[in-house]
Amino acid sequence: MAEYFFDLSASLIIICLIFAFYLNKYQRMSINRIALVSMIFLFDSAIAGVFFCITKYTVFAVFASIFSPLCLGMLLIYIYKSCAYKIVRLVVIFTVILPVLLAVATGVASCFIDNEVIWWTSKIANILLVMFGTFYLIRFRENTAIERIFLLTLAYFMVISSYVVSLVMPHIDYEAFAISILMAQIFLGLRNPDELYDVNTGLMGIEGFRDIIRKRLAYIEKNPDQHMYIVTLSLHGLDSFAKLMGDKNSTLHWMDVVTELTRFTHIASLYRIDKGLYVFILEKGDRDEAEYVMRKLDERMKLPFGRDDYEANVQYTLSIIDAPEMADSLTSVLNAVKMIALEGEKKNLNIIRYEDLDFDLEKRLRETEEKVRNAVADGKLEVFYQPIYSAKEKRYVSAEALIRLHDGDNFISPELFIPVAESNGYVVEIDDFVIQQVCKMIAGRKIEKLGLKYIELNLSGSDMIQGDLAEKLQRFIRMYSIHPSQLNLEITETSADAFTGIVEDNVIKLSHMGFNFSLDDFGTGYSSLSRVIMLPFDIIKLDKTIVQPPFMLEDEVERENARKLLESSVEMVSRVGAKMVAEGVETKEQFEALEKLGVDHIQGYYFSRPLPEAEFINVVKEMNKKAL
Ligand code: C2E
Ligand code: MG
Ligand code: MG
């Protein structure tokens, strides 16, 4: 009896410790610790259960009775920590803590006192726990993979059958063991809620945010009169701030900010979804409360943050997202948060309103990104060619390769998808495809025989900063046995602006190898002509935005000014000694005026639109047959 008592008191001490731990330090109790403790209980109860089956020693039954419900309780706390609804948390407390206490008390008592009421109460408490476990698993089923649901069903079957067995054949007791197996399944079946937390701040992180948004949107879909309000706070200039303050101070500083933010957690749950990106989801779908949080945050953020020896202001942008009004899916909510941060930083606004944002563009960009991602693999890309006419030689002398992205019967404009591809990095793959297609065309169609000296290719900034660009081009021209002078590489004024380091190395290397360069879109960037002269460009392409206005503007004065700008640009470029191509020439009038100004190369719809390869070859043959 003494030894029973010893074991029992040891167990009770553990229980007391755990509950003290839970009650005092719950907020800081890490998920990992909960998981660890529940795993220990799990193994203890499994071992005790097995030993009890074999030896029939009451002490093992005591252990199993204590550890099984405790373990289940800990697991449910583990679930509790991952739920963002306050109401669910309360339900967890009432449905978990009470049955756990009941199960432990009656389980222990039933080992010593042979009383049917106690025995039944213990069984009912266990069944209640199993039921609640099932309820939470169903509620969190999105976190559970299908094969795990299968294993869980098996485990539940074991538990239920163990009750039946213990009723029919009381001498065989595998109940504790079965419950252990069930708990192991629940444990393995759940996604690790640590993923839901942000390690830097201890706040809920992006995964938690995704979960809650999905659930709330599903709820709103069923209840169309409901709204969800999200207050977003984006902090700007974090990197330069860290440089200024040093890493340690700046971390302390952000923790101060976070502490301030947690003041609102009684009405809104707070998430840190990215560096410098905080969001509050209002517990109740109440616009006024959202406005209140935003106003209070605005007042606080205007004041400096800091400790004794330093103080600094934080650049920030606040906004309110109304779902489903402004965003009706997880992706659109996330995009809205990002757009608010970007726009706010760009326009230097502390508060930004829905009306200020261009969501149509955002939606189009998102769809485009999807299409760009698989464009090369799906064979959705095609290279078109637009011939370039020489006024002097009266024939086509070159052409520009322009990429087309098929979208059903239409094309998505490169004006739209190239910037998207540039920002997500796919442009390099796209341009590799274009380079290869162009090399193949040059070799296969023997363009020199058609009278074409070279084909112009657009390279983006991302291509130009590749360390192996020269080697790659070298490889392509060798593969197709073409000469580098048959390719002319177009770079835009803006990417030429960043003409340092690796870009410069690439240009020099490629020039030495015999490639020529064009400066594309001249007149749209901000670089000075003096800088342009320094660079080895053979051709300067006048952009359509300076070519067209002298012929299109309604207002006479404006038209005259545009004409002067065009004339002086042409004059400057010819003084530099570079060849010139005028882009966007659409009418006879434009062509003749440019010819008069001395612009030799003309590209534009007046001569031809960009065409698929075969059509382009025919058009060139037709024109050059007459001329040659
Ligand atoms: P860009 O290099 O300045 O190309 C000239 C653009 O002007 C082409 O637009 C062409 O179709 C258009 N254009 C030609 N003649 C006329 C005309 O008479 N009137 C008007 N309104 N437009 C004319 P596109 O094909 O839509 O390409 C847009 C831009 O996308 C290109 O501007 C270039 O910067 C980029 N791009 C196109 N293909 C590629 C590519 O393969 N790689 C990369 N990195 N960028 C490309
Ligand atoms: Mg171009
Ligand atoms: Mg251009």
C-alpha cells in the first residue's frame, strides 16, 4: 500500500506542477513545451497501459488513468493555442479542463475503491474526452491529411471496442493502451501549431493569418450580411533603420512597437505576416471599431518610440480592408495588404483609403503572374518580328524580336507581363527562349540572303546582371553557327542607368565578342545624354512617346513644343554619331517628316506590325525583292 501511495503522490505532484505551470505562465508556454509534455504523458500512459494488461498491478492502472486524460488535455491545449476565435478558446477550457479533472479523479479512485458509480464516472469522463477530441479534430480538419483521418478512425475504433471489451470481459483491459494510440494519432494528425506563430515577435504569423482568413471568408460566404475588417499597419525603411541604430537597438525598438500594438488585442487579434507588416482582425465585424483601432494607432505611431538613450520615429502606413467588399479571397486579402504597404511607402501616406488603390490592376497582375509562371513550359510563348525600314536603302534592313504570350485566342501584352516577369524573375527564362528562337530563325532562314543585317533583341535589367550572360550568348551563337553581329542587344535607358559593375562587365565583354547594342526607349528615362555617350551603343531608338506627339497633340502650342523636342533629340543623337531608329511610326506623314529630319531607320505600324515568323519572312521577301 505504501508503494501505491508513493507512486500516486508522485503523479499528483506532477499534475500540480503542470497546472501551476499552465495557470501562471500560460501566455508564455511555448507550443513545443506543450507538445513535449503531452508526448511524455502519452508514452507513460501507453507503457502503464501495456504493463497493466500484462501484470494487473493496480499501480499501472493508476498511471494509465492519470496520464491518458492528462495527455489528451495537453493535446487539446495544443489545439487551443492554435485557435484564434476567443469563443472557441472558452469552449476548449470548459470541455477539456473539467473532463480531464474528472477523468483523473475518478480513474485514480476507481483503482482503489471498488465502486460502480466511480467506475462509470471515470468511463464517462474518458468518453467525453474522446468525443471532444473528435469534435476539435473535425473543426480543425483542414489541418489533417486524409491518410491520418484513416488512421484516426482506426484508433477510435480501438477505443470504442476497448470499452465494449472491458464491459464483456472485464479481465482483459486494453482501454488505456487504446486511448494512448488514439492520442498518438491526434498528435500526429495535427499540423504543428508552431508554424502558426511568428518566431520574432511571438505573435501569430502568416500561417495563422491564412487559416483565420480562410475560415472567416467561408463564414461570410454563408452569411452575406457579415463583414470582416482588417486594420493593416506597415512599417517602412526597416533596413536603413537597423543600419542607423544597430541590430540590437533596432530589435529592442521593434519590440517596443509590438508591445504598443498588443494594447488592442482585446478587440482584435494581431498577426505579424511579414517583416514590418502587422494586421489586426477585428473580433466583431464592426467598422467603427476598425476605425477606432486605426485612429488610436495613428495617434501612437506619430509619437517616437524608444528607451532612455535613443528615440526615433517610425514611418508607417495604416489602412482598413473590408472583406468581402475589397477582397473576397485569401490571395486578394494578402495582395491588398501588400499593395497598401507599397502604395503607402511610395506616396508617403500614413493612412491610405480603399479608393486610392487600383485593385483592377492588381487583379490583372495576379492573373498575369499565374500565366507567366508556366508560359515557357506550357509552350504559350511565340516570338514575333517587326521589320525595320531603311529610308536610304528603301528596304527592310533589320527587325526587332518581340515576345508574345498566348492567352486563348488573344495575346497578353508584353507591356503588362514583362514587368511582372521581371519582378518574379521569370524574365530570364523567357529571354533565353527568345534568344534561342531568334538564333534558330537567323540560321534557318539565312536572313543575310533576305537582306537583313541583324535582329534586335530586348534584354531586361535582370538579364544584364547575370554573371554568365556573355558565356550564355556565346553558347547560343555557337550552337546555331551565327555571327554575333547578327544579333543586336537592346537595353533600356533605365537599366543602362544602373551601368555599373556586372552590367558594365557584360557590355564590355559582349562588345569585344562582336555583339552590338541599342539603347531602347530613348526619351522615356531620365539619364543625361552625356552618360549615354559614354556607353558603347551603336543604335539609339527614339521612343514612340517622343516620335508621335508632334503629329498627334490637339493643342497647337503643345504640338509645336513636342516637335522641337523631337528635332533637338534627333540632332543630339546624330551629333553623337550613333545610328537612329524611330519607333512607333504609324502614318505616312510621320514617316516623311522623320525622313526629312534625317532619321534613317523607321519601325512602326506604318510599315508593318510585329508578325509571326513565317508571315514576317514573306513580308520581308516581298519588300526586299523589289528593292534589291
Ligand atoms: P520596345 O522594345 O520599345 O518595343 C517596341 C514596342 O512598340 C512593341 O510593343 C511594338 O509592338 C510597339 N510598336 C511598334 N510599332 C508601333 C507603332 O507604330 N505604334 C505603336 N503604338 N506601337 C508600336 P510590344 O511588342 O507590346 O512590346 C512592349 C515592350 O515589351 C517592348 O518595348 C519591350 O520593352 C518589351 N519586350 C517585348 N519583347 C520582349 C522580350 O522578348 N524580352 C524583354 N525583356 N522585353 C520585351
Ligand atoms: Mg525594344
Ligand atoms: Mg522601344
